[in-house]
Amino acid sequence: MSGDEELTSYLNKLGLSLYEARTYMALIGSGAKTASEISFTSGVPRTKVYGAVKSLERKGLVKAIPGKPDVFMALPPERHLYPAVERMKEEARRCEEAISTLMLKYEASRHIGMRPSYELRNVWPIPDRGDALKRLEDLASESEKTINLITTRNGILRLYKRGVDSLESAALRGVKIKLLAPYEDRDEWIIHELEEILEVRRLRNVPDILQATFDSRRILFVEVYPDDLNPQLGGDRGFWMDNPSLAALLDLLFMEAWGEA
């Protein structure tokens, strides 16, 4: 594949049609051209050139210069293409989160209805919200190095109402605690309170979950229902497990999201 063909394929991935990509490459490569010249240089049928340049013009990649005939010139690529790259990065991040969630669901599903094999494989079910937060407190109290948390905006408030004491005790022991969650400007008061004991960064589009890893070894995963402010009552379901390999992978994905937050 030639250099131009490779660039054209990347333009396809960034949302341009084949004709748009070839047209833009022709204008980038040798300057302003008429429709006939674009067709000759790019191999785009002349009847398709006008549609391609009009679309590129709407996307901010081409400028038309009126005349007899009209002439078209390429504009810098970054205004349209960089946002497309950022959208792809965000989509890739969401895919990573989805894979992480699917892995946890898969691991849990292997033990549904199996008694007592979940204990033999170090996986224990969590039947409700009260048990979920109690288990978080217990795991936090046993942590020695790191705790990484992901939850919802309301999840922050539930942690603040119940769970913050065990996290504070862990922080006083030198445990490094990080929290990723969506929050709003009006939540700054609680964020400032939590920043006394942990680091917080904003992560958008978090599903209704509570996910935590402890010392890159233990995992707590809970599907929250409903995602309200009650720290005790709720139909939450989940599990906790001792699985260093999976915990290390989740921490790797967590730190990637942390770096982008």
C-alpha cells in the first residue's frame, strides 16, 4: 500500500467517504483545483466530485473559490479530524470499560447455581446494598497499599454516608486511594471533603455500578439498583473475589482512564 493509499484509508476511518478522502488527498497534494482537475488527479468520477467537495466544505476541510469554473482548495485538517480522533479515543475507552464489565460478569456467571464451588474459587456473592457497602468497609480495612474505586454520582454520596470512615482509616495507614466518578460543580463540597483522604477525578458516562480493587488483588463489583442516595436499602447484586490477575488488569484499565480524566 502506497503512502497516499494508507492516508486515504485513515481518512475513511475518521469518517470521510472514499470519494471525499481521494478528493481531499488530491487537493492536499497539489493545491487548488477545478472539479475536472480533481477528477483527473484523484480518479473520482467528475459527476461525484461536486458532491464530495460540498460535503468536505460542510466539514470544514475544503473552501470553494467562486469563478468560471469554481476552484476548490484544501483547508487544514486539524479542525475536523482531531475531534474525530478524540471521539474514537472516547469510544475505545468505553469499549475497554465494557470488556472489563463483561469479564466480571463472565467470571460471576461461572459460579451461579454452583454450590459451594464459588468458595473454592474465591468468589463470594453479594445479595444486597447493605452487604455491598459492608464488604467494601471490610476490604478497605484489610488493604495495605491501594484502593481504586469507580462509581456513580449518587454512589459518591452513598460512600460519604457509609464507607468513608473505613476509607479514612485506610488512608491514615498509608493506603493510596483513587476514585473515578461523574460529579457536578454543585458537588464540590463533598469532593473537597473526600480529597482529605483520597484523590478524585471526573469520569463521565459511568454505568450504575460500584467497582473497587484492593491491593491489585481483591475485587468488589456491584450492579446498583436503584442508583439512589440510600446507603442501606437497595436491590444491588454483585460479588467480591480474590483474583490477582483480573484485579491487575482492572487496575491497568483504571489507570488508563485515570490518566485521561
